[in-house]
Amino acid sequence: MTGSTISRDAAARLASYIEDRRREIVSSIVRSPALPRPGSPSAGAFASAFLDRLCQELEVGDRDSVDVWADGAAEREEAFEHARIVVIGCAVIAAAYVADCGNSDEVISYLAIRSGELEKRFRVDRAQRAARPADSAKLVSRDDVVASLLSAIEARDAATSEHSRAVGMWCARIARTLGMGPEDQTFAALAGTLHDVGKIATPTAILLKPGPLEALEWETMRAHSAVGAKMLERIPSLRELAPVVRAHHERIDGRGYPDALSGDGIPFVSRIVSVADSFHAMISKRPYREALAVPYALDELRAGVGTQWDGIIVDTMLEIVQPRGVARPLRAVRGAAG
């Protein structure tokens, strides 16, 4: 396939998989809450047509076979919906393929690249075909791509999707409390929301294991930060998030992963994500333990200042959760989230 990021054999396997799972894939796309009209018959028809064109591309290598415009789709809202279907479709296929066939960097990268390329093509085509200047206002935005990736995460594990949204919220609050500007607050929120996007590629048996992970399983799980960065590098509107997502499990003392960065060598927003991620993980119920009480989680953050977490960010989180003047228990015990 000329200019492709996927081998002929992998392309053939992916095309065969799409054909075998067509009904389920179309159903997942159409039900996505990221669509303007979830469940609409016209969305199902276009989703099926998109899969036809994508399979043709995989089989013959013609990158012009996928068009975000259905024939005769002149209405602005319909074209907008079609563009979203393309982006959501790529995410749904990636999640389903990994769940059923195991991780494939080649397949995931290909689908991420095509999602970004088609998003860009839509922007160009929309501007060229617009009958009025106002028609180009509604495009597939960065938020739409984020929504499609969250849909893919949710297709793997609803709890991970919920956690991702919560971490994004906490990151935004930390950034705002630190006095960061609106754009930086948005960037921090996006980084938090997508910090676990690499778990799309984590095998289900590991992702949903109800007990502690074995050493080799931990190694596979830990790969999600690097995998997520690789995915985001290939999506133009999200490329700037890649180094932040890659570094969100680094530690101040240099004992984190994947690059053993330390101190100020860790991107500042990664340090925000690390605190928000750890806090929400502690206060959430997991397959292998109950949720921890909020005061206990805050004590754990205090204990990790200077080793695992940045002290300024921990202090900021403490101020958000337990403002000055609010009495704090001497020491919380493990228990339900408070």
C-alpha cells in the first residue's frame, strides 16, 4: 500500500475482521453519544458505507476511496455527522480489534493516522464546498476526536472511561487553582482525560483482572503510557499531548516509567496528571480492593511528596479537596470513599 503505515498482510486481516464484525461495529458507532443524533437510521447507513470504503482501501491501497461526504450530502448537519462517524468509527474498530485479536501497534497506528488524515481532509473539503462562509464554522473539532477516543476506551472498560473523565476534571481544577491561563487549563484537562488512552491496546485479561498483576502482566500494563503517546503523536490535533501522556507515570525521584525522568525533567502538566490520576485511583473502587477514604488518600499524597509527586501540585490538590480552616482527622483509616 503506497504511503501506508500498515503491511498488506495486516491490512487484509483488518479488512476481514471488519467484514466479520460489521453489524456490531456499525451498532457501536451509531449508539455513540458523540453523534449529533445517536441511533439515527441515516447514521447507520453512512457508517456501513464508510466500512465498505475503508475495506476497499485496505484491500487495494486506494486512499481516495474513503470520503467523509456521502453522495449528495450537501446539508451542513449531515456532513458534520458523517465526519464524526468516520472519526468515531476508527476508534471503535481499534478498540474492538484489540479486544478480539490482541494488541497490534500496526493496526492501532494505522487507524489513528487515518482518523487524523480524514479529519484534516474534512476541514479542507468543508471549506471548499461551503455555500456560505458560515457553513465552514462547524468542523470535526479536537473535542470530537477526544470524544471518539473516549468511546473507544469505554468500549474496552467503562470504569477506565469514567476514571479518565474524572482525572481530566481534577487536572482542570488543579491548573485553575495554580493560576494557569485558560488555554493551559484546557490543555491540562485534555491531558488528564486522555492519559490512559493507551489502555485501548491493553489485553482485556490484564485490564480487567480482579486481582494483583503478575510481573509480566505489570510490564504489559505499564506499556500503556508509551502506547498512548504513540497514538496521540499520529493525530494532528492532539500531537502536543503525546509527551505529557508518555510521562504521566514518571516520579520526582526518577523511579517512574517509561523513561526514568526526575524532578523538573518531567513535563509540568505530567506532574499534574500524576497527582490527579493517583488521587482518583485511590478513592475509586477497583476489582482488587474497595475505594479508600478521601482523608486517607490525601495522607498518601502527603507521604509521597518529593519522591513520587511534586510538592507544589500536592499542596494545590490538598487545598482544593480540604481548604484551609477545614478540620482534618489525625489519621484516616482505609474504608469507603468519604
